[in-house]
Amino acid sequence: MGKLTILTSKVLIGVAVCVGAGVVGSATASADPSAFSSLSCSCQRTAPAGSPARQDAIARGIRQGLSDWPAVAG
């Protein structure tokens, strides 16, 4: 019975150390109440879907995207 008692006490002490380390090592979970307060949008209002202004803006964006491609060395 002596070895069993020593083994049991070692196991209990090991479990207590692990649990204590887990409690002490865990970070407190706190959320910033205004996590997105620094985000803002300075965009202009968009034109309604299907309007000529919207289609012009899309075409302008496509043209700009295609013109910004790097030249292919051949």
C-alpha cells in the first residue's frame, strides 16, 4: 500500500500543478468595445444598379485594370 499511496499523491500533485499552470497561464478574454471604431468609409455614394453612371464606372475600372498590367517580355 505504501507505493500506491506515493503514486497517488504524485499523480494528484502533478494534476494540481498542471491545472494551476493552466489557470495562471490563461489570458483573460476581454473584447475592445469599439474594435472597429477606427474604420471609416470615405467613398462616394454609388450609382444605382444598371444606371449609365454605374456602367461607365465599371468600364473605367476594367480599362484601368487592363492598362496597369506589366509589359510581357518576349
